Amino acid sequence: MAAKPSVLFVCIHNAARSQMAEAFLRHLAGDGFEAASAGLEKGQLNPLAVKVMAEIDIDIKQQSSKTVFSLLQQEKTFDYVITVCDDASGERCPLFPGQAERLHWRFADPAQLTGSLEEQVETIRLIREQIQQRVTWFVEERKIFPAVLRDVQGETRA
């Protein structure tokens, strides 16, 4: 039996976008993929990302920020490396060496949000929905998932 495809989601601090993408891949694809996330710099998990993921019953509060360099030191390799930086951070968004297929998905940076707390939460909810949609498409495009894909509420669909 072939090994599961491995996916690394990368952003600047591994604080929100890459963490949410990793969690969605694990949740939506079940055991169909190996999922990881990392950043160019170690950051701190964004509490608003934790909050909006908890709203849909996906718990990321135990996840921690990691750097791509720590994965390099462990000699990890991946089939897919997906950067999730916004346009403004695009030049700093790290590349992970190796033969992985590289994809770039642009999402706004929650660390750069302004406005009231409620406005920030609303924007992060939108980012969450965009990430969920893109991860779902990624899984469906590759047809590499269990026979049934789970939706966000954990229910199965054909």
C-alpha cells in the first residue's frame, strides 16, 4: 500500500492560516493525507483563529507554532508544499526545499487586521471559510481521500 500523500502548509509565523489549513485537511480528509504546518519564523497561535475554529467544532488550541527550519533539521519531506501568505507577505513566504509540488493560496493575514475585535473576528471567519473551501477542493481534485469526505460538522457525505 502506498504511503499517504504528505502536505505542508506554510506561512510567515505559523500562527493562523497554515494552522487552520492543517486542521481542515486532517478534519475533512480523515486519514487520506499526512498534514503539517510551519512558518518562516516561530510565532504564537492566534487566539482569534482558535476561537473561529472552535465555533465549527475544530479544536486547534493544542497546536503549536513550528518553523520550516525545524522540519528541515528533521529531514522531513513532503509531496505538497502549500504557501498560504497574503500578497503583501508573498515575497517573505518561505519555500520548502525538495521535490514537492508547490502551490500558493493567497489569504489575508489575520495578524494585519485592524478595526474592532468583532470586525477582526468577522474577517477571520471569512478567511476560515476560504481556507476550508480551498482545502476541500484540494482533496477533491486529487481524489485521494477515503470513500466519504467528512464535512465540517463531522457528518459524512458521498
